[in-house]
Amino acid sequence: MMYFKRLILTITLSMLAWQVHAVTPFVKGSFTEIQNTYQDDDYLVVFWGQDCAYCMKELAEIGHILKLNPHIKLITVATDPFLDKAFIEDKMAEFGLTQADHWFFASDYPETLYFDVNKRWRGELPLTYLSQADEPIFKRGLLTPEDMQQWLDSLR
């Protein structure tokens, strides 16, 4: 019986690892690539950091919201260039965000990537980019449930 439980656990963990999308290096031009890739979809991009408590809270909330709105595409970008892919995959699995596309800053000079995303961004986290037909929204700081609901309502 113990062998069977271990086998089931191993298979389950393997399936979870398989479901996590690849973690892609985020370099200059990656944000434009993301926008072009998802231009026909409703999507949001969440920039987060390992030590950002608000980022963790926001990712957990987004995980719940995406369960109710599976048509929305999520892209996450870890702004810590030193994080390894396994950490990012584990963290996203923790929030139920394995189906999102995951990126990580791949530059020794993150300031150049901040500027490439938004000329006014100086690295404050979390930063969330919400797609919209007319004018996309850059939200600095914690995305509130009201912010998210207003954005969801604008999509319908």
C-alpha cells in the first residue's frame, strides 16, 4: 500500500512539473514580444519579486480570479535575475499558476528592462499590466479586488 501511495505521488508531481510552462529569459524587447503575442487576447502581465510580500498576495489572488475566468492569459515576470527556474516553477505551482507563461529578468542591469517596459517605471513592485482595447493600464502597487473587477468588467 505504501508503495502505491508513493507511486501515485511521484506521478502526480511529475504531471504538475510537466504542466508548468517553460521559464523564458526576459531581455530588452521581450515586453513588446509579449504584447504582440497576446494582442488578440485578454491578458495581464505581473512583474514580481521574491521578497515582495505584496507580489505574493497579488499572485495568490490572481490565481483565484483566473480559476473563475480561464479565458484570461497570464504572463508572470520575475524581476530577480538570480532566481533559478525551479524556484519560479515551484512558486507559480504554489499559486495554481502553472498554465501561465513565465519569464525572468535575464540582465545584470535591470534598469534597462524597467525602461523598456515603461519609461516611468523604476522597479517598484508589484507592477501589473492589464490589456485593454483602447488604453492598457499599468498598475503600480497591489492590485485591489476592485481594480481587478473594474478591469474584468471592461473586457465584457
